[in-house]
Amino acid sequence: MSALLQLEEAQTRLLALAHPLPIERVDTRSALGRYLAEPLKAHRTQPAADMSAMDGYAVSGPDLSGPWTVIGESAAGHPFCGHVGQGQAVRISTGALLPAGSDAVIVQEDVTRTGDSLTLHGTPPSPPGKHVRKKGKDFQTDAVLLDKGAYIGAAQLALAISAGQTHLAVRREVRVAIIDSGDELAAEPDCCAPHQIPASNGAMLAALVAALPCRPDYHGPVPDKVADIVAALDATSGVDIIVTTGGASVGDHDLLRPALEQWGASLDFWKVAIKPGKPLLVATKADKIVLGLPGNPVSSYVTALLFLLPLIRAMLGAADPLPKALTMRLSAPVAAGGDRREFLRARMTADGLQVLTQQDSGALAALSAASAIIDRPAHAPALPAGADVPAILIGNGGIA
């Protein structure tokens, strides 16, 4: 029997197999969810000129006591083209360019305007440039704004557009084949005999990877026959990752290993010291990586968070593809753990994380109620309410 790998060693070995995918340049607006294949540099300066951070009046210092004569207006997108001298003011809006000659903005709540006459009744800004966004305050031309491998979320997308980038270098989408196997699986959930269960793992995994730039292709359910599993593997041409669920354990009907051997794949490792998810399997054939996940749906989900999604992120060029654990507080006591590292399903409450009573690896109702998985070491002691624990949020694929 093969020795159980520790989680970190298994993840390291899997990610070492990840080959970088070809680089393509995509329209910046369609790059959401991708990872940068090269650093993001600014093609322009932001702001391009001094502008106002508040609604008020642009004046010329150093004397900011007034009074002033209003000589015009500078609105966002419609700058004032004249020059502001001592004793003069220009009405200015947030985001509008500061007129030539002005270097301070007095907020409108601190002045009284009668016609074109403006007097101070509040406190002038201190320092004088307090309400001015100076040229280049956010970034300057040629500055490196994001490193290679950075995730492009909504804020990063806005940054790239503001930096003048029309196209971004990213890795192409990952092609993933998902194979459900097992004689007990029913393809139609409304036509399920008592000895069957609906084939839900494939749809679950496809939904998980859909949050990343992937092209999932579903095969199955496949019967528990080596020839049928080999035929399903043969049908996955042109993919980068093959994900199987079921058949990776040690029972008489767990046929993934002999099917992979017949197909010509090389086993890299099998079994990881975690619960749920012990019978995880990794193999390769040419440039394809085969990830064999357990058949129980909760085990399949947890191992997908810990292995499948990180593998996809690595192939997409993520700088840090592994899920992030946050320190969170328990709202109720937790019993002592067993001899394997365990990932407990928990739900968020007003007082912290509460471990769900049902921890069976087939309990989908409990999984759907969970908002995090708590990472418990092997032989973990019992913990009281209020103790801090590492937990991975599961609503976002483990990215904190």
C-alpha cells in the first residue's frame, strides 16, 4: 500500500506538473478573471494634471483668507482656460482640472458667495493643497502597477484601463475534461432507482471551474468497467486536465488505476493524509494531467478546492495559486480530531464559525449550508468557543 502524502507535499508535486499555457493578448475589458502573463505598466499618468478632490473654489495661495472675485468655472471634462491671479477664484467641481495659477481648493461649505463676490467664513485648507489631487498622485507613466501573475479582478480591470492598456497578456483558457464514473450513477435525476444516485459531481465540478477561465467538457456517467473508463479517457483529446470522480479508492469496483495503466498514463502519487479526500490520485500522459478525485460529493468538492482549482490557477499563471486560509473565531466548541488532517464544514454566524453537525462525505445538504471549511491538524485537541482557527472561505473558490 502506498504511503499517504501530507497535503503540502501533494500540492507541491501536483503544481510541479503544471505546464505554462501559451500567452495570448486579449481586450482589456474581457480579461476579467485572468492572470497577467507579464507585468502591467502604465501608459499614461493618473491624474494627468492637478485636479480638485472636492466641490468648491480654486484660488491662488499663499493668502487663503479672501475675499475673492469669481471669474469662471472649471467642471469635470470642461476646464477653465484662463489664469487665476491673487484675489480671484474659479468655481470648481470634484474631478475638474485646477486652472493655471491656482494651487488650492476651498470647499464650498467654508465660503459665502454673493454674485461674483466670495468671502471665507470657515477654515481654509491646511495644508493649502489638502483638497488637490496632484498630477501623478495615483501612478505615473511607465510605473509597474501589477506584477506578473496578478489576478485581474474588477479593481485591477479598472486600473489597467485607467493606465491606458487596451490589451493584456494572459495565458489561454484551460481545457478541462470531467469524467463521472460509477455504476450507481443515474444520468437523469428524475429517473433514479433506489440503488442509484443522481450524477451530480460532474455538474458541481463544472460549476466550480466555471469561475475561472476554463472550458469544461463533461463525460459520463461512465460504468465501472475498465474498457469504458479507457474509452472515456480516449475521448478527451485536446484537453489540459482530465478530472475523474470515483473509482480511485481500493474497492473491487474502483478501477481508475488499472484503466489509467491500460491507457498509458504514469501514476505520480496516490492517497493524501486528509479527511475527506484520502483516495486522491494524480497521473500524467504526455502533456495531460489526470486528477482522480473521490466519488463522495463532499470529498470531491473539498479536494477540488485544494487541488483542482490551484492546478488550474497555476496553469493560468497565477503567482500564488493555493487557497488562502483566514483566521476566524469559533462560535461553539469543537471536539478533538482524529489521526488525519481534517477539513470541517462550517457556517458563518454572528458570533463566528459554527461547525456543522453533519460531516459525512456524502452530505450535500450540509455542504450547501457551509460557508467555510476549517483546517484542523491531525490529532487536534478540542477547542472552546472563541478559539481562533484557520478556515478557507468556499463561496469564492478559496481565494481570500
